[in-house]
Amino acid sequence: MHKPITRLLAGAVLACAALAATPPSQAASFDCAAARAPAERMICASPELDTLDLRLAELYRRAIESAPWRRALREAQRIWLTGPRDAAAAMGGPPALAAEYRTRVAALEGELARATAPGTLQPEAARARGPACLLPMPVAITPEPACRVRESGSLPIVAGQRFTYAVYDYGEETRPEGSGVLVFGEGALPGRLRLLIADLHPDARCETPRVIGSSGRAVLQVPCVNAGTQAANDESVFGWNEGEWRELDVRSWRREFLARVPRDLSVRRGVYPDYGSMTARSPLWGAGDGDCCAAHGSIEADLAWNGDRLAMRAVRVLSQTASAPRDRGDLMPILARLPDPSSLARHPAVREALAGSLGPDGARQIAERLAGPSGGLDVVAGRWVAGSACMPHACSVEETFLAYDTRSGTALVASLRDGKAEILTPSPPWPAELVDRVHSWAPGAATLLGLAASTKPRG
């Protein structure tokens, strides 16, 4: 009797299952009885494609087990399955599908060879490779994106071991295609490094990793924000356990968190846990709220580690009155007297608002981007405190605008690089009363932010 194989499912997220004996024509890496996509039906009908599919599944399994850059491999495989693979089947039939499989097999062979190559790295090589990164981004569609090292440095000592890191940006500066963080430990020989973590994110921007004390354990946080306007949290977190960094599950708890949001409200931004205090907070939006201005309170959670998984212990939904700082009405004169936009970004109330939409590291980054020359702060429409500046030594290419609403406690940020939005939260349109202040910051930016051109006379 025929027993279909359900080994490694190459048609989904490629989870492991059991391998059963089966005739060669039915030995694909998925259940042929359930095949629906044209590519899957072609594989089940062709011994050549069947062999290629099994070879691909085995290479993928070995690469996932061996490579520290598992996240990027999974994403590349997902894109390939629904992109190049299915397109080849639809446009060229079995011959084109076989050619596409051979191309993907060769790519995974390269990833496996890179993951299992012997040898270690000189510290100087890890820090000073210039534009030639040590690790390209695994991709499903060629050509590989360009890569450059944005920064590198040392991390705190954990259990007597030293660690260094490098942050990579992929793609052109005007067309980013992801970023990643590599973490190195000490090699077997003095002065050598070995690669421990390669956390690559095809659709996000990652920032400097940091080691945090979290409920009695050391965790390594790789802060990453999705490139979309909703600033989704795409971070990775690793826990130190038995002499190695192990990836922790910091995502599954979010489903329960979001399920506790009142039915008529929503969360429109990424949720960023504070692993020091083990809490998480997000503003709440009503149906009539603009993206800029959540006006329906907040939802907060107390968190705890359950083994290697982040779990939610308690959750609270606070009304706008309960969640607003008691002295918010008095913030206007305090904020208006601050000397510059960077000081505004570092004020506790503004920093909290920035962290709610960009994460703690994103809030720190905005303060740094505003640390250069500025024209001070302005009060707009009796409620906004706004200012703009640039990062020191980068004023010719980068400018950042920050506005804080003293009524709702919302922060708006736009950071432009070479005239294009690099950070933009919330998504347009912004409140119309900011149009003149935005125009004085960067003529033409009002259109980018969904603001109609001002008709107010200047002078």
C-alpha cells in the first residue's frame, strides 16, 4: 500500500517530519496526494524533478542545521518557493522548473560550504573589511545585493568570554535590501575569532546589538525594525546558556498580547519589550485616530521567561486618562524651554513616545541624529513642540525632524537621507497644522508627509 512521505515540507516553512518508504515517483519532499501548485504536480510526475526536489530538501535541512544565518535562509527559501520556482513552472513547464531547481541547489550548496568551511577569522579582518563583507545575504533571486560594514565593536564580557560584533547593510544606500548583525567569539587560537551568530534580516534595518541583564540571565538583543512605515519589531534575542548563545522565542507571546486588545481598538505599531524591566507597552488606536495620534490609552504587559520562551504574566488596558502622565498639561512650558531637538528627544516623556513606535534603540538613534546644528525648537498650534537638526558631520546628506504633541503624547519623526525618507513614523498624512514648520525644515517634505502645500504668507 502506498505511504506518502511527509519529511521536510519544502512547500511551506520547511518543518521537519517523519520519512516513510515510498515508490521513487512519490518520494518528493512533500505529500504528493496533497499537491496543488502546478510546480508540485510536475515534481510528482517527473523522476528527474523528484530527485532534484529531494536533493534540495536535504541541502536545505543541512544548511539550516549548520549555518548561523538561519533566519535569512528561511526567508530566501520562502521567497524562492513562491517566486522563481512557481514562475519557472508556469512559464516554461518541467524543463524550466528543472533548470530553476539546479540553480537553487547550487545556491544552497554554496551556503552549506560557507557554513561548514574550516578556519577562523582574524579580528582585523572582521573589523576592517571595508565594503567587502564577510557574509553575503542569502537570496532567492540573483544578483546578490551589495554589502557594506556600517559599524563594528566590542560587547560586554559574559561568563569570562569576549565578543565582538559587526553591523552590515545590504543593497545600495538609496535602495536598502536589509541588514544584519554578526557576533564573533574567541577562536581556539590566540588572536582568532569564530562566527557565533549571523542574524540577517532581508527587510529590516538592524542597530547595534547589546547585552542585557534580564531576570537573572544574560540576553543578547539584536534590535531590528521592519522597513515598512508601521515600524514592526523584527528583533532577535539570544540567551546565554551552557557556554553558547541560543535564540529565544520572543514572538509567540505577541499573539496573546494582541488578542487582549479591546475589540474596537487596535495596535498599529511594533511592540518592543523592555528586557530589563520585563514589560511591554503599546498605545491604542481607535477607528477615528490618525496614525500620528493614538488617543485611546494603552495596553501594557508584564513578561517572564518560561525556559527559552518569552511569556506574558499579566496584561492591563489603561484608559487615556489613566495612561497619560499626570503632568502632561504642564509639559509645554518645560519642553519649549529645552535648548535643542536632541534635548527634546531625550526628555523622558518624548523618549517614551519614540520608544513606543521605534523601540528603545530607535529612540536613542533619533536623539543622536538630532545632535548636530539646529535652529532650536518651535511651538506649533499651541500643542506641538517641534525642531529639526542633522547628525554631526553628516549635515550635507541627512536631516531629521521631530514633533511632539503635548496633548496626546505622540511623537512624529521624519529622517531624510539624500532627500529620501529613511525613517518615517507614523505613515502619512501628518496633521495639517505642521505644514509650515515642515516646509521650513525641508522644502518639498510636506508632499512626502501627505501635507497640502501651505498658503500662509511668509515673512
